[in-house]
Amino acid sequence: MLTGKKVFTVMIFIITILSLITINFPKFYAQKTTLRIATTTSLDASGLLDKIKIEFKKSNPNIDVTWIAVGTGQAIEVGKRGDVDIILVHNRQLEEKFILDGYGVHGITFAWNDFILVGPKDDPARVNTSKNVIEAFKKIYEAGENGNALFISRGDMSGTYLKEMEIWNYTGLKVDKKKWYIEIGQGMEQALIIANEKQAYTLSDRSTFLTIKDTVGFSLTILFERDPRLLNLYRAIIVNPKKQPSINYECAQKFVSFLVSSEGQNIIANYTKNGQKLFHPAFGRLSELGINDSYEEEEVNYWKKIIEGG
């Protein structure tokens, strides 16, 4: 049986523990928060976003980073609804409309890679001899009409699909309802898998292709690349808190600041799969790619001040 003195000691001990829990409750629990991202599929499938999350969490342990991987068009619609705090996308036309319509703020380019035209090694359309990507697509069209080629399209309003549509528009050719032109309404990885099964052509971002090209039984190869029209820019845009007051703007700003910081840009620069570089850092470097963008220049200055604590 506890004596009065022992009971008193136990009570003091319990009170002390409860006091410590109460004092530290905000520190260890209340500050936990979630950052929601809608990302293009390539950043997810390549594993780059996982790597960035790991490094970001080291300096922001109380921010849980979650995301959904969808096409750029879908990501923008999710952002408009305020279901995420940030969108990571890669179609300039849709991005600019998202910002101009007031749905997004402080958009900034943080990475780039390029699109590639892949297909069967025997290359029945002979696209590997093309002078530019428009000629390559015209050759696929001709081969398709002659029953010698298939083309797999994502058909999902992704940045890749929109780039494909842009190129078809340049050719002046209509592919709607063509038997050799197959829209699947799925992501890049599935498009590559189906193209491989059917030994068809498809347009891919380089990162997803390099991520899965060594899969057993995968035999597609890069047949055309390096056209300036195939440049692929990735931009981070924070959802406008004036449109969607419930978004976590503070955490969103911290994440984008990390993306464009020297640490974040180094992660992008050094990220590889099977010895292959998948992305290149792009913050403040658009002029090096031959792009002049006054909005981008303003945002580069904005984010530099944020990083420097200004």
C-alpha cells in the first residue's frame, strides 16, 4: 500500500509529465501540416519527386508532402478547384492561362528535359532520317495510311499529348478516326508499354522512357530527338490564396523555395536512373535555352528574394 508520502511523490510525477506533454504538444503535434501537390506523371514515375520530398523533409520535418500524378490538363483543373496547394506542370499555354485567369501565382520554371519520338527498331516509317520533327510526323502519317505503322497517343490532355497535338497541327494533317492512330487516355508509362506491345510509334518525355527502357521485353528505341520544338519545361505554380483561401500558402512557398534553391537545383541536376540524367535545372536559365520571358524574369527575382530571406 502506498503511504501518503509516496502518493504525493507519484502525483507530482504525473503532474510533471502532463505539464511536459502540454508544453510540447504544439511543437510535436499541432505544427504538423500537409502540403498537397498535383504533378505531371513524369516527375512521379521517374522518382525525382520522391527524392525531392526526402531532402525537403530534412529541413521541414513537420510538413507532410503528398501528391497525385495526372496529366497537366487535369492538374490544372484540380488546382482551380483548390484541391491542391501547388501544381507542377509542363504546358506553357495552359500554365499562362491558369495564371492570367487568377488561379495561380508566382509560377517559376524549375527543370527541363525534352520530348523524344520512339518506335520499333526497324523503323518502318524511316523517321530516323528526318530533318525535323514535323517531317518525322509526316512520315509516320504516310506509313500509317499505307498500313505500315501505328501511333499510340496518350489522349489525356497531358503536357505530352498537347505537345503531340501541336506537332500534328504543324504538319497540317488530320489524324482523327485514323485506324492506325490509337488514343488510350492513359499516362506515359502505359503509352510506352502499349506502344512496345504493338511495335508502334509514340511521343514520350525522355525521363519516363529512360526510366522504363531496360524493362524485360521492352524493345522500343529513340528514333528522333533534339529538335528545338521538343523542349520540355517544368513549372511550379502556387494556387492563388485569393481564389482558394483554404490552401496552405506558407508551406507551398517553402516547397517552391526549396525547388529553386541551390540545394533543390542540385538534386535535379544530379538525379539519374541507370546512369542516365533525366532532368536539368532551369531556375534562372531560360535565356540559356533561347527563351526570353518577362514574367519569368520577374518571378526569378521574386524567388531569389524569398530564398535570401527578403
